[in-house]
Amino acid sequence: MRKSNQILALGSLLIILLGLVLVGAWLRFGTGQSSSNLLQPTTAASNTCRGGWKQMPMEVSKSVPLTLQGIAAISSQESWAVGDGLIEHWNGTQWRPVLTPEAQHGTWTAITALSAHDIWVIGQTNGKPQALRGNGQTWTPTSLPILSPGVVTLSAIAAIAPDNAWIVGSSRSGNYPDETYHPLLFHWNGMNWHEVAGPTNSTGSTLQFAGISAASATDIWMVGNSVGARHVSQQLIEHWNGTTWQRVPPPQGPSIYDNVTLNSVAAIAGNDIWAVGSGVIKSDGSVSGVIEHWNGQKWSSIPISGPESRSNEFVSIKAISPTNIWAVGSFENPNTRLDGAYMQHWNGKQWGMVIWPIFYGQGADNSSVRLTDLSGTPDGQIIAVGASVVFTQNPPIDDAARNPTQPFVLASCH
């Protein structure tokens, strides 16, 4: 549902991540390429468990910089992950790429699965918005009626039933600093997609939605942000009651944050909705991950203890159950200015930062990891995806040709 395409208004915002014994890393994703198109495993991965987690090897069909943006874990024997030119399948033993033209020519931003035989993937192919539907064996493109002008980005998808799914995204017109964004909303009725009139803003601000999640067919939430004068960002929350979309007020009262952006939402029940993103701390200008909760009556900001970092962010949240919820993103190590993976867990009573004691690549001084999405299997395994860079120089050099981005998969041991 996520994801994944982080709010466009914060496109160059430092993405931030986790650590203690972990990597810190300032992650730069470049565009360099190499000539190899042969299958190759991602480096430095093993199935060895450390502290309850392991990094999973993944074969890829390209050697260009690759980032995983979304994952749908159906069972311990069946998972799918998507990203830049990647649709990957887990068969219980290994990750293997889907080698169809549709899969390899796309930039895929999000995935959701109703079952092993009903899977949706959204993104772009050849610069055009695209939604693929999979049955576990083949992928079929479906037509999206794009009426909006500008550059279209599809951000997240929520599937409620085979004949009921929603996609959110945005259309960008113009270029920075004068660009404007307009929300896009599509609904699947079992036969085709049609564009739904999205929320509007009479103040002149532009609207962007990045996350959507459904507690039921008549209880759907989407989150994002509005960008007004001087590019000031404010969070947006919308609710579908089965008939109309309505704006819902964000947390009220004094706040430690300015410029809050919401990236992802997880709907569990009518009185149990979670949303995550980032905000600027008023007191010192640092960027911090934000977690908010809906109790059926109002939204509240939830205090958390995060990493020692002036820049950290959540980009995805997934609820396995009301007492098993995970938020992921990244934080910037204040010493190395490299990124580390950032993960928080809700146990039904409180949020706690997950300490991941696995060093990636050649260690904390020259490697970088960020997480973009996660999912959980019915038997309790958590799988998180994202991207990593292992720098061959010390200190690290921002050179995509020498330090290509690699897909990253982290799984809990069970």
C-alpha cells in the first residue's frame, strides 16, 4: 500500500536512518550504469541471523542503481517485491527477478496483494503511469484513464476486494521552484479503472497524497501534504465513508513540529488508524520522524524516542495486528553523514526503536542503508526492503558508477 514514492515536495529532504551498532550513512542514489545484464546476487547478504534479523540475498537482472520500493509478503513461501526496473519473487528459498518486458521496463513504486493469485503493482513504464495485475504466474497491464496534464506519479494502492481497489498519486506541472501538484485518485470496479474527483484546496496550496489504506470498503484513509506559499508543507488527512472523501483535521493544539508531511497510513479498524511521516522541529530546525494515531474521534501526535540524528524520517507503516505494527525509514548518522535503517515497533502499549546489529558491507564507516517498506507473513515473519550502498573508498565518495545502489532485503528470524 505504501509507498513508496516519498512526498515529492520533500524530494531532496535528507532521508534518515538507524543505528546504535548499525551503519550510519548518507545515502546518495545515482544514475550510473554498467554493461552487465546477467543475473547476479546482491553482495554482502547472508542467511545468518544476528539479533533476530538477517539480510536476504536477492538476484537481480540489471547492474544499474536499484532500489526496492515495496513488498507484499503473502506467506513464508510467497512474497513479491518491486522497485526500479524490478519485480522480484520469493519462492521460499530464493529471490528471483521477473524477466518480462513489463517488469523490467517499469519503475514500480508500490505493491499490494489480496492473495497469492491477486496482486497489484503500480508505477511507470516508459514514463507513463501503469498498473499491473498479477495472478502469481503472469502480469497483465490495465489501462489508467489519465486526464490530468503534467508529470504523473502513482504513490500507493489499497486493494479491498477483487472488484474494489484505490490508487493515489499526483500530477506535477511546471518546474521548481514554481511547480504545482494536483492530487490523482483512481478506483477499480472489477472491470476498469476510472479517475475520481480528488480533494481540492481553495487556499491556492497544491495537494499531494502519498499513502492510502482501508479498514473496510466504507472506511478508507489517505494521507499526504499541502504545499503553500514559500513551500511550507502541512499534513493532509482524508477519509472515505463509502460515499464521499472528507478532510479530517490533523492533531490539534501545541505542536513541536512545523512543516509536517505524512507518507504512509495503516488502517486497522474504525478507531485504530496510524500514520507516519516527518516534521521540522521548531526548536532547532532538525527533521524528525512523526507518528500519529486516530482513536475514532481525533488524531493525536504520539511521542517516540528516536536515534541521535538531526534528520530522520518514516516512509512506511504496516499493521500486522493491533499489537504488532512497524514503521520504517532512515536516519542520518551525525558523525558520518551516511544513512542507517530506521525501524520502530508498536507492541500494543508503546513504540520502541528496533536495534539491528547487522553490519552491512564493510562496516559502519563506509556503508549506507535505507528502508522503504515492509510486510508481514501470517506466521509472523517481518520482511523489510529498501536500498544499500557499499562505498569502496574511505571516506565515502558520492560516485554512482563506482558505488551503485543495491536492493536490500531484511527479514526477521523465526
